[in-house]
Amino acid sequence: MRSSDYNSTLSLAVCAHMIIGKSHQLHVSRAGSDTLWLEYPDSGPDAQQFPMPLNEAQHAQPGDTVTAFIYTDGDANPLATIKMPHAELGECASMKVSAVTELGAFLDWGIDKDLFLPFSEQRRPVQEGAKECVMVFLDNTGRLAATSRLDHHLSETSNNFSAWQAVNLLIFQRTDLGFKAVINNQAIGLLYKDEIFTDIKVGQQLNGYVKRLRADHRIDLALQPPSNDVKRELTDVLVRHMQEHDGVLMVTDRSTPETIYDTFGVSKKNFKRALSALYKQRRITIEPDRVVLVKKGH
């Protein structure tokens, strides 16, 4: 092979590797009888082209721009689709197991081709129809695959977060202490069970906070912001609630934590702090079975 041919092939391989597993703005270069051919903008005459079924964008014409996701077939060849997966390369999501075979499991990840979950990348045996929390990665053959061994691919320590930073969480494992969660697809943290005041499930995605970075750089998580922020917001919520209910709140500091969380989405501790703040401001009176809003002028 001539040096120029080798460099051109290597350049195309690098380009394809860079965009596999991601969604991109691609140009329609040509249209066949049943296939559209897409290419990366401004990639020159030797641009890598990605085939996409014509029926996915029947009205697209050469020169048009489409948003397409690049994935791989069984031989690691790149293909394009305008369907968006539940997770892209390096991202985590809960996916349904569509089949279990002698080769491994296959997951429904939102596009026509299922995502392969090898036995070697399974944290536990999976069953068809169940859901599993996985991360999308490129295997050593250049094909997209899944792993449920998240603690093998993500660190449980990090210096990239700050205390009380708002983050996105994916709950992926129950432990004796609580729940492990993936933080912003970057690291793993822990939600302690005695600080959870609602039902959460493995596979659930929710908003949360980095509560603290421990001395060993492990990450403790919380589902609510700092107590002072909660108290300020919650006092306004409680006053509005009473104004809308004839000046009465039937949830008190004697109510169960479950009742308080179901009503206002906060812990009993934060609820009591907000009541105390309103009481000190003489805006409420607290009775055995209710809280009453003090009318102005009284």
C-alpha cells in the first residue's frame, strides 16, 4: 500500500472512530434506491460516508443536513440512523433486556439494532424482559457494546464535583447502606437509606445533589438541597398552601415522614425547620392537629 493510501485509510478510520456512538449533524451526500449516504461536514473528497435507510428520511435530498446517530453493525462497520438511543457512548441508562442467547444478552436501546451485553460485562445474570443499568462503550473490536459492571468503568472517587452541586443521578444498585448512583455519567456516589424519604428504585433517573466529598474522595449524595435553601423555599410553599386551603394546614410536626414527603416532597426534619421559622416570625399558630395561618392585623 502506498503511503498516501495508508494515511487516507488511517484518517478515515480515526474519523469514524471519533463519531461512532454519538449523534451529529451530517450532510446528505447522495441518495440511492433505498439508502441515503451521509458524511461529516467539511471532511474533504475522501470523506467517510455512512449509509442510512432511505425510509428514515424519505424527503431528504443531497445537500440537506440531518441529525443522525452513528452505530456499528456486527462487523464494526459504521451505520447511521435518525433514531436516537437511550444512551450514547460513555453514557448510562436503564435498558430492557430483549433477548438472552448463548453469546450474551441484547438490550433495547431505542434504535433498530439491539445493543450487545456480553456475559463478561454482566454484573449479574440478566433475564429477558427485565431492565438493567448499563453504560455504552466501544469494545476492543471497535463495536458498540454495553456493560452493567459500572464500578469497573466508573470511579467511586472524584475531585470534579463540589459540595451541594446539582447533579443528575441514575440509581443502579441497592446496598446495605443505601443506593449507589451514577453521577452525570462520570462517577459513582452513595445515597444513604436513612436520608431517603421516598420510594426510589434501581433504574430510576432523578435530580440530586453532591452532599459532601469525603476525605477519601468518595461522594455522598442527597436528594434535597441544603437545609437553609429548603427552609426558605418551603416556608413560601407552606404559606401558599394555607392561603389556598382557608388558612389551614392539616399536616403537622406530628405527621409521619411519609405523609410529609408525599405532600411536600421534603424530609420531616426540613418540614419542622420551616414550621419553626414561620412560628418565630409569628405567621402561624401550631395546634395539635393542624397549623393555622395568622391573619394580617392579628
